[in-house]
Amino acid sequence: MSPPTDLKTVVESEVREWHFHIYFHQRNASAYHEASELRDAVLRLRRDGAFVAVPLFRVNTEPIGPHPVGSYEIWVPAETFSSVFSYLCMNRGNLSILVHPLTREQRKDHETRVAWIGPSFPLDLDTLPLRSEELPLQYPSLKLGYSTTSPQFTLEERLKLGSQVEQLLSREKEAARAPPRE
């Protein structure tokens, strides 16, 4: 199956909210301390405006749901995903971090749409529903992610931007060229 290339389909299916699950071996005091320090750093940086990231209040000191070890969740809207991803990549220490989108298909989100920062862990996917009717909105009061009130680029604006980028890159020897529109 080829990936979709219809602009409207791609734009409408864009992921707007993400979870980062920070894993630690719950019986390892050093790992727990490292995870706690990272959580506190994320909270301080959110407070100071580096990015929007919302660690869940609860820290799981035992396996829960599909997660096989201690963990905590950080919700991140698409608007600051790259900043949080960058920060966690550079500062995770020895911790592993599961990254997945939030869609109506939780099992796929944790199985085939998943990425890891650091070594991966096997997940118990049987605990997750295949599909839910509701989009998993979190923290709608922030008006970010799926709850955004900011105007998005129109399809016409995206086409114009894409054409401008293609024109600029046509002078770059190392840049691959997009195929012509059909």
C-alpha cells in the first residue's frame, strides 16, 4: 500500500497531540531519581516558556496498562512537539522514552506508530482498545493540539508554500526534486 499523497487527506489526518512515556526500572533508586529529575526539569522549562509539555500528575511506580516498567506520561501538542522531542533526545540520560501519537486507534498508536528514544521495551498491547469513537483530547483549556483555535494554513496556502520551497530548492544540487503534479 502506497502512502497517501492527496494534500487534503494528509492535512486532515495530521496528528495534533502526542504522548512521551518516560520509562524507569521501578526498583532501581538511581533510575527512579533520574526519571524524577527529568520530570522536574520539563516542568521548570514549561513554566519558563521553553515549550508546552504536561506531565501527568501520577508517576506509575509499577507496570500499568501496556507499560512493562515504572513510567510517567508527558502530553505534548503538535505545536511544541519538536522542542520537547529535541530536549528529551539530548537529556534522557539512561532512560528509555516511548513516543506515540494520540488518535482514535490506541493499539496502532502503541504498536506501529510508535518511536523510541533509547532502547525499546516490549508492550502488553492486549490492554489497549483497537478503536474508540472519541478523539483523545487532553487539556482543551490550553487550546492547543486538537483543541487549537489558531488558524491553520489553507490548502491553497500550503500549495503556494510548497511551490515556493520547490523553486528555492531547484538551485540546490543535493536536494531531491519532487515529481511533477499529475
